[in-house]
Amino acid sequence: MKVSAQAPANIAFVKYWGKYNDALTLPSNSSISMNLAELHTITTIEFSEKYRDDIVEIEFFGQRLKVVTDQKKVRVTQQIDRLRKKAKVTKRARVMLINNFPAESGIGSSASAFAALTVASCAALDLHVDRKELSILTRLGGSGSATRSILDGFVEWKKGTLSKDSYATQLAPASHWDIHDVILVVSSKSKKSSSLEGHKLAKTSPYYKARLAELPRRLVLVRQAIRDKSLSKLGIELEKDALSLHFIAMTSTPPIWYLESSTIEVIKEIYTLRNQGIEAYFTMDAGPNIHIICVAKDSSTIKAYFARKPYIETIFVSGSGKGASIIEKHLF
Ligand code: DP6
């Protein structure tokens, strides 16, 4: 059967950084994010006797559709294998993934890709699973943040103590709060160090324990800020959390720098904007690009302000959106 699914990227307010179980992708801390309505991956998968081997085709933003044979194919086929085994199916598959935003630059492309892949595969394999189980199966694919792209709106991924307790739950639907993410792409080049490496190295930072110790309080504050729709409370915590992640990365052995000098330029500009009365807060995932969280009515002013800067490649703006879903239109 051939099935297509669409899943959003998400931006983490409290970030997942480090795992206590690599094989099962069990995170060292719970994390909270917002799904992004405008940034997504669409995936079509077909299982059929006519395929002698799995074929994986990916179209990255601004590039042509390519058949991939490298590590990307391995990651995708490992997830398909896991689901095929569960469904007791041996047929090979053709899978096509199309992204509408740059990949591997800290904008959550593997989150949308693995969520869409898992949802489409489960449906094509006739695996009847609920959202909780879908988020667990997505997590097992290795991109932990993808777990959060399954549900709608504002989502928490619980750390859990066993695989069955580490899944995503909804904190609020997308319609709850009209906030925007203005994404400033300062570099669309693929990052040199993957998040995978960053998660592994986190433990080598002498400050990692301090980060984990401060997170339970931050999680409470961020849940409250979402519930109360308080951007100032959310903003303070999300900036601290992003800096904490990057500080851990920079003080890991060997160190990892995801940030570029333009990232720092933007952060300083955001402080200037705040002094001018525009409530805008920054966060960065494992990449140099900056996500500015603001109320919806300010996003066009912020976009116009940064569009003039020479170091900006592209700007995306997105509100919160729904999680992964099956769609009618097939890619092949
Ligand atoms: C910094 O392992 O989920 O985005 O390497 O893209 O698969 P990929 O990501 P993943 O780690 C993401 C870490 C993060 C923070 C977050 O989204 O929580």
C-alpha cells in the first residue's frame, strides 16, 4: 500500500540534550517544544513486491530530488526495518521525502522527516497504533525531537524511566496561543557536528550536571508560561536554555561550536529590539540559525528588521501547527 504523511518541524523551548540510553533514544531530560505550521516534511512510502531493495529519495530545500545511498539511507531503512518487523512484512519499500526548509542546520529537519516517515510507514504496514505508541515508535528511530512532532501544538516529551514511559504529550493545542517563530537562516550549510555527536559528548562537559539540575524548575516555568500565555516568562527561560545547551556543547571534549559570529550579531540585535519595546526572544538548536519567538503581530516587523542585514540568507515565519498526519496527495 502507498501512504503519504506530513509532519512539522518543531522548535524546542526546553531542549533535549544528552541521552541515558543511546540504543533506545531515552533522553536525560524531558523537553518542551512548539510544532511549526509552515515547516514540514512530506513523505510517501510504498511497500511492494516490485522493489528488490529499499529505495530512498530525498529532496532538500532548494535542491533536486536525489536517491540517497549514504548514512541517510541507513537511518531511514533502519526505521522502516523496525516497523516492518513489528508488522511481520518483508516487502521492500520506495520512500520519498520532501522538505520545504533547509536540512541539517538546526531547524529540526530530522524531526519532521522521522515523524512523517513513521506515520506513513505505520499506516502503509497496517499497524494500528495510537498517538502515544506512534511517538514511542518515532523516538526509537533515533531522532528524539521527532517524538514531539507527532502531536499538535505545544508538546512535552517525557523523559520516562523505561522505553514505554518516554513519549510525547500535548500541553496545549496550536490554537491556544498565537505566537510566532521568525527563523533567521544565517547559514544553510549542513552542520559539521551532528546532534548525535553532541548528545554523546554532553556528559564530558563539567557543567552538564548543573544543566540537568536546573531543568526540573525550568520545565515547570515553561509549562506555566505556555498555560498563562506569558511571553516574557517563556522568553527568559528559552534564552537561558539555548545558551545552556550551547555552553555544554562548547565545553564538551572535544568542543562543538554550532554558533557563527552572525548568530551572536543577531542576539545583540534582539537585545536592542527588546530595549525598543518589541518582545522578541532567541533560541538556537544544534546549528547557527536563530529562532525568534514573538507574538504573532510583531513577526512582520521583526522579519523586516532582519531582512536588511547582510548576513541573513533566508527568513521563515511560522506559527504553531498540528502534528503529523496522513495526507491524500502522493509524491510518486
Ligand atoms: C538541539 O537527536 O532529535 O534540536 O540530530 O536532528 O536527529 P537530530 O536531532 P535530535 O536532537 C535534537 C536536539 C535539539 C534540541 C531539541 O530539539 O530538543
